[in-house]
Amino acid sequence: MEQLHLQIMISPELYTKNPDSSDLGKKIVSKSISMIDDLGFENFTFKKLGIEIGSNESSIYRYFESKHALLIYLINWYWSWIEYKIVFATLNINSPIEKLEKAIKILTEEVVEDNSFSYINEVILTKIIISESSKAYHTKEVDKENEKGFYKTYKNVVERVSSLVLEINPTFEYPHMLVSTVIEGAHHQRYFSKHLPSLTDFEEGKNNIACFYNDLVFKLIKTDA
């Protein structure tokens, strides 16, 4: 079967030059993902990235004005990809309950690599989202960046899944709070399972993080109904 290649559209506000427009740009994104995972965001620099890809540090700055801007780009790519997965998974499904179940599964289950995108490893990118993404918005500039739409793709996902909650229970008062709690909570549980296992009930080989949040959501919605 022929491999389907899809393009994730990212706002031009988030880069100086579109990295998807050249082989060098794609290499910058691809290698930065593996290096941030290996080194951590604090120890990652454009100088180190330039050495790894065999290019001048200045060439990276033609795509991103800072490593913070690069992290914002990666976060936006990730949430655009998650929204694409939710839209695709719920297409042609009429049942609001089934649509929400599929959305919760996508938000909470362990990620596998998506071969539709050849130069981005979604498994490693997800590890970065879990461990590093809060550093993008726990800054003094968060309000200004929010006004520029830097976190729009994350908010789009929360809005989309919140609308599914309201399809089931239109009187539920806290759909956005619930969905953002599920997302952040599931990420924390994944992190705990790798580093602080006594803080979670995760068991290898069981999809119990996804099951927990699915039960939580539907019990809470039912309680409110």
C-alpha cells in the first residue's frame, strides 16, 4: 500500500522560515527532537545542534529565533497532530459517547510512531511534551505569547474534546477544566511511571492510564447529569 504523507500546518508566527520547506529545516526539527530528549531542554543549544547536523549555528537561527521558539513550534506540531488524530478517529461516528471514548484514548494512551510523517518521531516528541512542554508557558512572557496565538493548537484540542463532553451532557459546567485535567494528568502519570513509580498505579502491558481517565470522565459527566 502506498504510504500517505500528510502535512501539519503550523502558524507562520511560530518560525522565521518554515522548516517544512527544506531538507535542512526538516533536519533541524528532527535532530532537535532527539537531542532535547537526550540532553534535556536546559542543556540543548543551537551550537550543539549545528555540530550534530553539520551546519552553522547561524543557519538554525534563520528558521527559529531561539530555542524557546523551537520548543513552541514542536509543541504546536504535536497538538496539531493530536487534533488530526482525533478528527480522523471520530470521522463518520454518530454516537457522542463513542466519539468521546476515542478522543480520551488518543489523549491518554501510549503513543506509537505515525508513519505518515517521515522526519518526526512522534514517540520521542511525546516524551518531550510530557517532560519539557511546561517550560514553554511557565515564563514571564506567557500572556504576550498567548495573545500571539502561541498555544492555539493546544487550546483547539481542549475545545474540540470539550464540545464532545457537552454533546453528552450539555449542562456539565466544567468541560474545559475536565479535558485539560485529563491531558495534564495523563502526562504526569506517564512521567511518574518512568521516574516516580510509587506515585502511580501504572502496570506495564496494561492500558490502565487510559482506562482510569475514561472511567473518571464518564463517571463525572454522569454524576453531573
